[in-house]
Amino acid sequence: MYPEYDVVKVSDLHLVEQLLNKDSKMILLLEDVFGKTNCKFSKDSDKSVLDFLQSYIDDGTVKIIFTIRSEVKKSLQYQDLFSSHRIFKGFEEIDLDSSKFKMTVDEKKKLLTNYCLTNNIKIVNAWENENYDDESILDKKNPVKINEATLISIVNIETYLGFPESCYMFTTNRALTRLGIRFFKHPSRSLNHEIDCLRRNGEYNSKERISYITLVYTLLSSNTLKINDFDESLVASILKSCYNRDKFIKKGQIVDAAGEMTGGYLTCNAEMSVFQFQHQTIFESILLSYYKVDPKLVLTTIDFEMIREIVKLCNFHAAKEEIRMIVPKELYGDLARRLFIIFRDQFSHMPSIFIKVLCDSDLMTYIDGDFVQQLCENFTEASNLDITTLITYEGKSEEVAFCLTAAILWYTTLKGWTWENVKIIMDSLKCSLRSETRSNVGDACKRTIIAAFLYSCDKKKTDTIEPFLKTIDELEIRFDINRYFQDLVYNQNQSVASCVLQHFSQKINIVEAILETDREKLHFLLNILSGTFFCSNIQYSVLINDRTKMIKWFFSSVDPMHFNMTEAVQTSGNKGLLEVVDWFIKTFQYKLFNCQVLMKEACRKGWETVVSSFLKEEAYQAYDFKSILIAAYQYSWHTIAKELLEKSTMETFEVTDLMTEACRKSDFENVTSLIIYIAEKDISLNNTIKNVFEALKNNASWCLSDFCTNFVKVLLTHIDSNKTLTRHEDLKSLRTINLFLDCVSETTFNFRVAVAESISDDIVHKQNWMILNVDPELLDIQEVILFTFTNTNSYSIAKSLLETVNHNLFDMKTVTNRVCWLGKHEMLKSILELVDPILVDMKTNTIEASRIGHLGVVKCV
């Protein structure tokens, strides 16, 4: 429109005198020459410059455009400025904030996009990665990437600076570009400098001192200065903290100062008699400034967004031009407490949002273990607020009690933080767990650790898997590592499976894995085993078809010290692979096994090979001798039982218990061993038998009659034998059979029949002992006589009975009748010689013998 004119922008009113001369034809853009926040115009110094400009305007050689910010325009000094000089007469005012001229979102987007293209800044798709915060972009040769989502967020911000100016500064100064959206949302360095100057000037300038105190008062009063609700004590404390003065400041002075700053830093609602900050950036700038005076107090008022975007820990390395509030270590506790209050009051119903915002902030990006510890301590109370968070645990979503460090661990795991940073969280969590007394919180922490570990495995984050495994092991967290290892095998996740196997080889049950893995997955399992431990001589076809051979191949190929050999034996035995159990015991040194555990298991399950092998190592003193002996009687380990009895003492075990077990099982070889042991140790057999029968007489699960019959056989077998029993005279007078009758009810079994049967093997000394030692009145002598007199091999016994037993105790007629019927003439001859004829009915017997044809019987008569 005016091609012959030069366009020049000027920010200092007094520079125009140096620019203009008689030949000048110029359009001057006078930008912010009357101030950026408050109106700054001096009639004394500025009037002469305006007069100088007016002369050029009158000549038509200079055209002038003043830019005045809305804040300055609203200043109470605005009208004085425009009425003070004729240069402002007839000007056309264009209000860029009016609906007619205000930039629309689309216009802002187009403007920012054009600035970006001009300055090597690319706008990429919303889902693409950005690099504006990379240090490398400080070199303008390197392109910057900003995605559309960030672009939209920027154009929707009401900036404190004019939007075009903000766009220009953001795109041309790469130090500001690195700030991203924070540049548009937070105060600029110039504003912060202006506020700090106001504070510093207050040391010697009372007007600026009162202005700064007024701004701080508004800050500490929740962005509200109420004229009708004035706190003089707060003003006094601000004055003391900022300037170390005790002078009283009147309410009117504060109100006047607020009035003068209206339109600049403050706005005024006349109806409500309230002043407030004109823009959020002013609030933040005052906050940053006063933080240098009283940081503890500021930390009690700061909001979450400002904490997230401006507050930094002392380990933070700020980028150039970045506005930040650095918190020293000694104030970590105050910051953590403020965060807890914000959480409790604003986020207790949505803890996941709080965790996300916190973890995405620089407070956690530049993580400090001391700060995490303060967070942990200050958020202890949060676990009592009945708040839960969601984690994915072993394939399912689960709500757990809220614990800040656990929730942070879960989120940072999902975000893929490096272990270096996750470790800081984990260390704090471990400290909390060791002192945590609330079971629901402790359980939540442990479940979160497992969930984080499983997630890392699923994402194959090998840098975190190993430390997680060590943590799980260190904290002794219950976790089915065997099932998880088998899941890895099933899913063919070899790298993770190998890592888990390396660190949990002592806890992973290899035998179970080999036995439980599906046949089609065995090839993959072999690859994991061989790849992890560098096994050789793999014959896939042979091993896959014979899992027993696979077990032997693997344990023969590796250092057994890496594995729980005790568990390997236990699993083999529990699966019925006694051959493998035997192989383990014979192949490896017994010191590789937990002998006490295996001996206990072997005694419980009946693994004779294990017990026998360990006993041969002469280490049985380390075991429960009594338990082994009881097992020997329970499982009828005759050789082991004899060996242990030879090495035992009376204090080692309870004889009655062993005899009871042997009797219950009708294991008469072990009964025999005990009888010998009783004789050798001079133990009362009578008392032992009495105790046994007291224990067993009401037990219906075994046949008492069968036991008694056979027990008497065992007992009698050793009477008068060359065994050690003969060393004791009292054994010859044992009334054991009588004792049986005393201890056991006659209705329980027919003991007399049992005794008769017990002598059926024609061992003469047994019968003789019975005759001498058992009261005939207690026996069913009739059955004894009938049995012996009708048995071909029992002639001598029968004769002995006739000679020693009262004939009136039995029915001799019946006995004689039976002898005659069987044709036992030798027996009949002895009867006729030794028995009173009155007791026999020979007439009837002779007739019966003749009818049958037993002539030998007839001749005897």
C-alpha cells in the first residue's frame, strides 16, 4: 500500500529520535513503548519525543502505529495518557481482542504452522513421536517434530503475550522451542524478571515495596484480595519475610496499590470489591518470585499443574530459557506432603490419573531416591482411605489396596522405564514392605511386583526381568515359578524362559517340567535346557520318546549344584519313577541332597531304596531314628528293621509302637525281630504284649484271630531254640497265652481254636511248652485233643496229653468215637491204656469200626 515507505519496529520510544531525519519516509511500529504490564508514561521525559514525532506526522513523512496491551489499556493511567498529547487525537483504535479482530483457532493454527514451516519445524501426525525436547534441536539445521495434538493444544491456550509474538519467539528461538507447550502456558523470563525487579526495588522504594506485598497477599489469599475481608497480620508477615521490617502497612495502602495495578497485573470486580490476578502466568510469576523468599510457605499453596510443569528436584538439569522452581532436598518432605494433600482432596476417587500425571512429570522423570522415600512416608495415610488401584495379575485384572510406590512401580513398568529408574522405586517399595504391618497393603505390594515382572516378561524387557526375579527371591514372595516356567515353554518364549531358568534353577522343578510338558512342546523344552546350560549329546528322537531317559540325560549333562536335587528325587518318587529315584541316589553324592527331607519323605512314601542308601552312608544319626524304624515296620522293610534294631538302644523308640504296627500288618518277620530284640534288651514281653493288645483289641480293621494264631507260632518257634531267648529262664514260665485271654474278650475270637491251630505244624517242643505253661482250664482242651488224636503225626503229643491232662476236662467218648471212626488203632490203644473205661463207650465204637471195616480197631478191643 505504501511501497515507498520503510517499515521499522521500535520498542523504546526514545530511539525514534535517532531513526528519523529530514529524508525519512517511514512507517513506525511502536510496540509496547508504554509498558507491557503497567502503563509507564512520563510527561516530563516522554512529551518531547511525542512532540518530535508529531512534527514528522504533520509533514506526512512518517506514519505511526502504536501497539498497546490490553493490560495497559485497562490501567487507570490510560485516560491520562491519551488526554496528555495531541498526537493521539484522531487515531483509529483497533481492539485485537474484540470479536471482530480476535484470532480464531483456525487462524492461530495457520499462523503457527507457517512459522513452523519457515523455521524448519515439521508438523507430524498426532500418533507420531515428537523431538522438540531433544537437545539436538538446538542446532537449527536439525528439524523439529511437533505432532498435531501438541499443535491443537497450543492454539487453544490464551497466552499472556500476544499469540503472534509468542509464535515468533517459540519458532525462532530453539531454546524456547524445547519448552514445547510449557512456553505458551507459563510466564516468560521477561515477566519473571519484571516481578523480581519489583521485589528487589522494594528494598528502597516504598511504592514498589507495597505493590509487591499486595501481589504476594493476593497470591496467599487464593488469588483473591477482598477489600471487605482484609488480614492485616498476613500483610505484616509478608513484609517481615520479604524485607525484614515490622512497619505497619495500612489497608488503604494495599487497596491503592491494587487499584494502580488493575489492568496490568490485577483485575477488579467493583461490585464484589475483589481484586484478582489478570492471568495465570502472573500468578505463577508471583509464586516463583516469592518462593525465593519463603519456599516452605509457597509449597503449601502450589497447585498440581504447576508442580507437574514447573517444580523440579535438585537433580534437574534445566534447559536454556526454561522456567523452573527448584526444590532442595531439605524441602522434599514439604513437597511430598503437598502432593498428598492434593491427592487426598482432588484425586482419591481417581488415583490412576494422579499416578499418571505425577509419573509423567519431571519430578519422576528425573527421579531422586530421597524424594521417593519422602513420598512413601507421606502417602502412608493414603492406604487407609479405602482406595484401590487396578493391576493385571497372572492373566486377570485385580483391584488391590492403594500404595503409592506400588502404583508408581506398576505405571512405570507399563511405560517401559529403564531398570535404573525403576530400581529407585523398587528399593523404596522393599523398604516399605519390610516395615509394613497392614496385610492388605503388603499383599498389594507383592502382587504388584509379580504383575510388573510378568508384564516385563511378556514384553521381553530383559533388562528388568533379572532384577525383578532377584527381588521376588529376596522378598520371598510366593509365586508359582514352576507353573510360569511351563507357561513360557508352552508359549515358546525361549529368551525369557532361559532367563527365568538361570535365576530360579534351584526353584524350578525340572523333573516336573519334563514330565508335565506336552509331547509336541518337548522339543522346545529341550532347546531351552540345552541352550541355557550348554548341554551336549542331544538325541531328540530318543529323549522325546522316553522322558525317563530325558531326566537322566539332563542331570548327567549339567552341574547338579545348580538344581534342587532333593526336589528332583521327591518328584520322581511321587510320580512313581522309583527307577529314577534309585538312579539319582546311586549316581550323585548324598551331600547334594537334603538327607533329612528325603529320609522323611522316603519314610512317609515307602521309598526303601532311599532309606537303605542313606543308611549305608552311615549318616543315619542325623535323621529321626524312631521315624525310620517305624517306617521299616510300616512298609515291612525287614532288612532295614533288623539293621536298625541292632544299632538301637531302649531309648531310641517305643517297642509297643513297633510291635503294634507289625501286628496290625501281620508282618511276622518283623515281629520275630522284635521278640529277639526284647530278649536281648531284657524287656518284659508280658508288658509289651499287654500294651499291644490294649491298643489293638478294639480295632476291627484286622483279624485278631489270624494274628493270634500266627503270633503264637512266632513265639513258640523261638522257645527252647538256640536263639537268645533261651538265655532267660523267665521265658519258660511265660503265661503269654493266658495273658491273651485276660486282655482279649472271648467274643472277639475263638482263642482256643487259634491255639489248637498254632500247634498244627507238629513241632513237639511247642506242644510240650503249651502243655507245661498254659492252664488247661483256659484252653478248649476238647478241640486240642480232637485235633491231636486225629492227626497221624501227632501220636506222641496225644500220648503226652493223656498223661498230663485231667481226663475230666474233655469228652473222652467223643474223642474215642472219632479215633475209631478214623481207624487210628494206635491212638485207641493208648486211650484204653491210660483212660478210665468208664469214660469211653467202646461197645458203640466197636460196632461202628466193624461196620466201616477198621479191623485194627476191633482187635484192640
